[in-house]
Amino acid sequence: MAMPNRDPRPQGLARRGRVRERLMARAGLEIPTNLVPGYLDVGGLRRTYWLAPPPVPDAPLLLVLHGGGGAGPGMAALTGLATRGPAAGFAAVFPDGWGRVWNDDRRAPGLAGREAVDDVGFLRALVARLCAERVARPDRVAAVGISNGAFMAEHVGRHGLIALSSLVLIAGGATQRSRTALQVPAAPASVLAFHGTADPLVPYAGGPIGSLGRMAARRDPQARRGVAAPIETVARDWAAVDGCSPEPLVERFPAPASELATTRLTWQASGRAAVVLYRIERGGHTWPGGAQYLPARFVGPVARGLDATGLLLEQFRAGAR
């Protein structure tokens, strides 16, 4: 399906996007060549997405959501899921947020421009199209997101806006507003989360969500960009609806001096979907095992010894079985 001729991004956002793309190129990230472009008209807007087709019809689907300022192809490059997903038997789709952001319903005073965009409607329509075209099967859909994309994925999962079998949250979880509206998620799902304790944008212990300033990430004490719930609290919410043990199994993995130590917290019960949280000590706002897509002074360091892509494929594969 052909892409629309017009660029849906405002001019200023397009310029910033090009700067980000140059930085990603410097980090060694290349846009995968197997992505098939497509579009949907939703809510009066032409919405775009990029599909990495599976090797067989009716495959489990990875719905992969970029962070604020990103785009689908860049997310495909960062995660490696455009190639590793199909190689593992999955379809992977990388939608574009309008203006490079997602309306995750946090309704923060500094983000009012997002509120008119129906991202839930777009993602629903996208999943429905891929299922109708027999690219994907509706009972095996995983939402994967980083940062703003993680908040969006958690919101649609928590409120049952899209039926999900799995949820993967990286450098983001639930906004406080979304969690206050519904403390216990609407339906069970397996959950895999990764979060750095020194994340400069989304605090591990919850609090105001920061913005990327010119020289460093800044937090706004007035919470104009919204408030994040503590990621361990979010994990416990999902453990409760999944019927898992209230207290996690804690496993610590030491690391060499050049690497970041990791602690894995697992909430589980026999025959139930598990909730797994990787707490990355001194980790930043990054994709574990991915590229340092922006300098560490902006987003913190990458946990290079932790393969988030491989772990999420392994967990989703186990769920698909």
C-alpha cells in the first residue's frame, strides 16, 4: 500500500526528527529494508505504519510503539524487531504517532496538543486490519513500547482498549492518571518490563515526567508533562490481575565494572501469566542491548549486557505456545 504524499508532521517537528535521525545514524542504526509502508484514515487524519511481514499467515503480532520524538522506522532500527520478530515467527508493525508522539491520555497541562488525536482508534483499526488481512491473529497481540510508547501500551492494556496477551514496557509504565482511573487492569496479560534506576526522564520510583533539554534532561516540579507511577507498583497491579504471588522472586545479577548490574523481580503462579521486571541499576532511558541512540549525558547509559529484544521474543513465544 502506498504512503500518502504529504508529511503529517508540523514543520518544526519534522526538523527535529531529521536531527534525531542523524544522531541515530551516528549510533550505527540503519532502517531495515523489509518494512512495508501502509496507512489508515482515522479521525480525519491519515495515519501511517510500517509492517515487517511474518513468514506465515495468522502469526502472533508485535505492536511496537516508539517513544516521544521517534517514528516507526527508527523504532524498528533500535529494537531489531523488524528482522528478529519475523525470524521468530511473528509479525511486527511499527506505527507512527501523530507529530511523533502518542496521546496516552495523561492530560498533562504541557501536552494539551495531543488530546484531540485518537491514537486508541488508530491502533484498534490497525490491529483489526492486520487480522482481517490474515497477517496476524487477534488472540496473540503483544504491545511493546518505550517511554511515551510504553505509557501508551500500558494505558490501552490496563483499560482493556485493545485485547492484549502480552505487554512489554521499557523506560515507562503507567501514568498516575491512568492508574488512578483504574488501579487493577481490566484483563490479565503477561508483562515484561525494563527500567533503569537512574532514568533521567521517567523516574523509577515515580514522579514528574521529564523533558529532554538542550544539555540535560530536566524534571518539571509542576508536572506539566504528567506524573509516572512507580514501575514496581505497576508490576504489582498486573501481578494482582494475573493471579500471581503478591511478593516477587528477587534475583540479582552482578556485572563487570564496565557494565550495569541487574535485579530481576518475578511475580508468578502455576498456570498463570507472569510479570517480570528487570531493574537496571544506574540504567538510563534506553533500550537494553540496543544502541546508545543519544549521548549518555542526555538519556543515561545503555545496559549492553541485557538483550531486551531476545527476552521479549522468548516470553511472547512461551505465551503463544
